[in-house]
Amino acid sequence: MGEYEMTGFNFKEFETTAQGQINDPSLSPPIFNRSTQTPTSAPTPSNRFNSASFTPSALTSDQTVSPQTPSITVNALWLSDIHLGCKDCKADYLLSLLETVHCQHLYLVGDIVDLWALKRKLHWPDSHNKVLQKIIELAQNGTQVIYLPGNHDELIKPYAELSLWNIKIARQHIHHGIGGHKLLMLHGDQFDADVCVGRFYAILGDHLYDLLLFLNRNLHSLRERLGYPYWSLASYIKSKVGKAQAAIGHYRQAVLDYAQHFDVDGVICGHIHQPELSTHPRAAQYCTPQSTPEQRQIIYANDGDWVENCSLITETLNGELQLCRWNEQTLNLDILSSIALVQQPPEAHKNKQQKTAAQQMPNTNTGETRPRDVA
């Protein structure tokens, strides 16, 4: 773990604390103190998490927590590429989303904490602290939270198949939707080789992206002062660059080719910061003469990010898959696109789930089968 050690943030101590939580789940979740940046146990009398007494460390003793009552309810919510620890993370907007939207299942599809950015420069403001603790609070109070580490938080990958503060860690996972659909989830960094458009363009792209984020950050600050809603300059420019669109297309196809090896109706990923919800034809070998038009299609969903787009994927209580953008001014979800998923009544799907609880899922690394990740 030496590569993660840096002045001001002791990842060795973080790992020790995390391992202690895995071995003894009765311990309370940590509060990350901004002054020392080391985990400390939350001071609850019973040494267990208590939502009534939960107070983020960013608040002073004379402040009180006034949690909002969720006004939007969905069955499942997918977030990825939050990049806590990065100065471009829109943590304030995400916190307002988590306080407004209630979900039964919360899926964190990689790059939640940006350890790469923290290694370069320490950046851990109060808003980032509150987001992390809000996620832990949700996990401790009935929401099923599953965390699929990406490349920027790869330090968490060795803990796959374990639980940390009631958050299940997995390499990939299959979500069974309300209407019986199965959706494979993965971050997507394993497909980087398929996306490569040449070393020169890769290096140039990294520098240009940093410049885009710099311009995006300053434009956002100006628009905010003038009372305008958030708008992503970086995302707009990427949509106009041919090489960027080619890389996005290569990535999409690589993800779809991989997902078709599984008996799933779609795949949800992140990694490239490009939100999308679309359907695509399956390869001929995965179809039969009896396949319906719907079965000849596979869903591709990328939930975007919280650096450029403030986007997410939701499954509604009616079984509809939606790509949304969080509107920080109206505190509502702006629906960008949607796909109706319900094939059977929810009660029938519930009975089917009970019969298939021991379903097997291939191991990402070995191709072997193992029980599907469930909380």
C-alpha cells in the first residue's frame, strides 16, 4: 500500500481501520476529520451507528442537522464517478440528491473516492465528508448499498465479497429489476485497451481534459454567481470532438460485447463520464428464432459522473429505467431518456426471485461461477 501513502492522508491507517470494520461489523463507521484526515470512530454511547445522533464531523457543536424528508422514491439508483477528493466533484449537488431521493437499492459503480487525486494533492472539504457519511448512513438505515470499485478507488478492490460499514463490495453485480429484467453492473475500466485511439491522442486527451475541467470549473462559478443552473462546458465540447466520440463508441461496443456473454437484459456502467441510455441489437449468436424483438435488443446504460454531468440512472417503482440529470435549483430529476422494463407484475417477479436465490454468476477474473452478490 506504499504507493497510496502521502502527507496529510494516512492510507495505511485507513486500511487498518477498514479491515477492523470488516472483521468486527459492530464497530461504528468512521468520521473523517478534515484537520488530520484519519478515520476516528463516531462517538455514540453504544459504539454502534445511531441515525438519531449522527452528526457529520464537518458541523460544529452549535449546529444541528436537519435532514430533508425524501420527496422522490425510486426502487434503485445508480451513481458512478463521483470522485470525492477531486476539486471538480459536485459534492454539494450530490448531497442534495441523496437527501431528496429515497431508494431501496443504491449502487455505487466505481470511482467514488478519487485516490489518484488525493495522492497528488490533499483535497477533502466538508461537502465531500458529508457525502461519504450520508452513504454510510443510508446503508445503516435499510438501503441496500453495493459498491463496485473502479480504477480511481482500486484500493478497495481487494475487499470484494466483503462488507464494510454495511456496504457490500463487489467486482460486478446483477440487479433483478421490478419487472424481472436482469441488469449487469460494472465500472468499465477493464475495457480501456479496447478504447485506445493511439498513445499520442491518449496523452493529448489527458491534458485537454484537464484544461476542459479548469474552464468548466470557472464557467460554473460565474454562472452560479449570476443565478444560472449548472451546465457542463466539458461535456458539450467532448460531444463535438470526433476522436472523443470514436473512443466513446469503442467503449460502448466493448461493454456490450462483454455483457452479451451473460443472461442479462442490459448493462450499467460508468468510467468514461458520458451518460447514455440506449438499446442495441444483440449479436446473432445470442438470439434464437423464438426470440422476441425485445429479446433481440440489449440495453446500454452509462450513469455518467458528478464531475461534468451530475447524472444518474434510476429504476422507478413502475419498472422504468431512466437516465436523469440532477437539477440543483428545483431539487428534482430532469429525465433525459427512459426505457420501460416491466414484463410481468411485481408480485410475480418477487415469487420468481425467491425461487432463484441461489443463481450463479461468472467470476470476472476466472470465468468460474460463484453465488451472485446479494446483500
